[in-house]
Amino acid sequence: MSTYTATVLWTRQPSEIFRDNKYSRAHVWSFDGGISVPASAAPGHVPPATAKPDAVDPEEAFVASLSSCHMLFFLYYAALFGAVVERYEDLARGTLAKNEAGRFWISSVVLAPQITWGEGKVPTATELETLHHKAHVDCYIANSVKTEVTIRTS
């Protein structure tokens, strides 16, 4: 079994009252590889001027982790298939909705990878669907959530 860690650090600024709910939502995610990423609440979900719009918010990170995991498995299966991928770009989109209890959740994520193939073997549309299906079935993140994940291949 593998274990993954992330440190999330938020510190109140001395000028912030906190109890007025106008404190900064900016914080930092630090990972075991040594990289730190500026993070924040999504600007549309907190009082004005309390989010850091140029930071990653948890909803974006969730969508990116699904996309990234799918891509890594897709590249693996494409290599086993014998194709060469030159470029893989995915404009992934998550939808925030309310569930039956009225609570927000990311109800669906649509992955829309655009793939540039190198010389040699290029999968047919059916083979491409199979590669994406294998990647989705094996993606650790997709297997960890109840969010509907759709892959658009065209």
C-alpha cells in the first residue's frame, strides 16, 4: 500500500478580525516532493476580496486530479498499444450542483482530451474508445469518487 501526504497551511493575518468572516481564504498546499502551490477558496463561494483568484481552489484541483490521473493511464495504454502520443491536452470541466440533501458537490466531470499522435500506429475511433475506457477503469481517482466522469473523444 502507498500513502500520500499533503500539508495544507492557513495562517490568519494580524489585521484580520476573523469573527467577521472576512478573513483571507488564501492558503498553501505543500507536497512531499517539495513543491508548494498557492490555494484559495473559489472566489464565487466566499465574501468578496477574501479569495485569491490566481490560486488553485479545491474544486479546480478535484477536476485536475481526475483529468491528470486519466491522462497518465491513457498514456500508459497508448504506449502498450504501440502508438506515440506527442501531445495530450484536456480542457476538463466540473459541474457544481446540489444533491438530494441540498448540499453542493461536483456532480459530474467531463474530460475532453485532444491528442496529437506521432508517426506510426494511430488508433481507430473504436480503439481510441477502448484506450480511454481502460484508462478510466484503472484511474485511482475515478475509482475513489461517486462523481460521474465522461470522456469526450471528439
